[in-house]
Amino acid sequence: MEAGIIMANFVYAIFGVILTLIFMLLGFKLFDRVTPFDTSKQLSDNNIAVGIVVGSIFIGLGIGVYLDRRFDTTPWLTLVFLGFGIAAGYRNIGLAIKKSRKL
């Protein structure tokens, strides 16, 4: 019986990882499409705004993974906080654009 539970948890964890990677890839592709610049080049050029977006996505992902492990809710809190991280990153980009237009 314990082997079945362990196997089910393993399958759920793999499913959560796959969903998380898919959402990360979709978020990155959407970000690359929306922005008129190359994200990788901007990160290598120390563009702070792009770094904040990428950082907020990973912070949201980290919080979600931690909470999933803490409360055994895999993959739901990871997905929720990944969404929060993506939203926070885009919000910061929007604020940066708004601020640069006022200058």
C-alpha cells in the first residue's frame, strides 16, 4: 500500500513540474512577444527592468513550491504563485514604461 502512495506522489510531483515548466515557458514566450527587445540580450546588458520581471517570476515560483511542500497541495499553490509572479513582473514593466513616458 505504501508503494502505491509513494508512486502516486511521485506522479503528482512530475505532473506539477511539467505544468510549472509549461507555464514558465509560455510566460517567457509571451514576454518575448510583447516586448520589442531580446530578453536574453537585455539580461546580459544588465537591464534592471527585465531582471526584475525574471526575478519576480522565480520568487513567485519559489514561494509556490515552498507552500506546496509545506501544505501538501502540489501543484496548485505553485501555479497560483507563479501566476502572481508573472503578474507582478508585468506590472513592474508597465510602471517602468509609464514612468519613462513621464520623463
